[in-house]
Amino acid sequence: MEKIKLNPGDKAVDFKLIGDDEKEYTLDDFKGKKLILYFYPKDNTSGCTREAVGFTEHLEEIESLNAKVVGISPDSITSHKKFKEKHGLKILLLSDPDKKVAESYGVYGEKKMYGKVTKGIIRSTFIIDENGIILKPFYNVKVNGHVEKVIEFLKGLNNE
């Protein structure tokens, strides 16, 4: 199966997922703001925790740039709630248990961990504009410095 790669200018793939607040969300719920949609492998793992905490720590600045941060992983709503509580996270987390949304964004597949090939979520972030168009995809994200790169990109948009 050919892996999907989304590019700037592509329409973001719609979804219907449940959030950690037990409400259902679709892409349309975020229209009018830029959406930072990030996919991460697992709640409470070191990299995923650093990424979520990073987005939370910079949330005020991100929101001042008319953007909303939403994380998606295959974890359950219960897991998301515990993850948020444990780390004081202020971002919305959506549950994608069957990984269908991750697949539709091209971020579920083979990846190497410690030299072994496994299947899973490939850490990736998409910046989507107010009308649901992808402005910037970040595939295979390294956690260190990533939140800053996202903010830099948003600031660049505001200077155009």
C-alpha cells in the first residue's frame, strides 16, 4: 500500500474523534483558527510527555497567534485524562483507537525503534489554516526544538 503524504495546499483530512472531555470533534470544529494537529505514539512515554508539556508551556503564545493545539494518539479517553492530570496538560487530546485518522494523514506505519522495525504512530505535526488547508506538514518529528519550530512557522505566517 502506497503511504499517504500530505503536502502544503492539500485539504486536511476530516475526522470524527472523541476528546478527553468526552465531546466529539471534527475538523470543522476548529475552523476560523489555525490548527496544530499533532500525532504522537503513546500517553506517558518520555518523548510524548515532553512534546505535550512543551505545547502546554507555549500555549499562550500559540493561542496569541490564532492557533489551537490538538494531540491525537490511539490511547483511550481514560488514558488521555490521566495523562493530562499527571502532567498538567492544557491541550485537547483526541482518541484514535483504530488508527484510521493516523492512517489517513500518513502517520501510521513501519518505524524503527532501537534497530527493530515495528508498526505504530510516526510522530508528526500538521499546521492547518483557518479553512482546513494544510500549510505545513512535519513528518518524523524529533521532540527537541519542535514546539519552537511550530511557533516560528506561525510567526512567519503573521509577518506575510
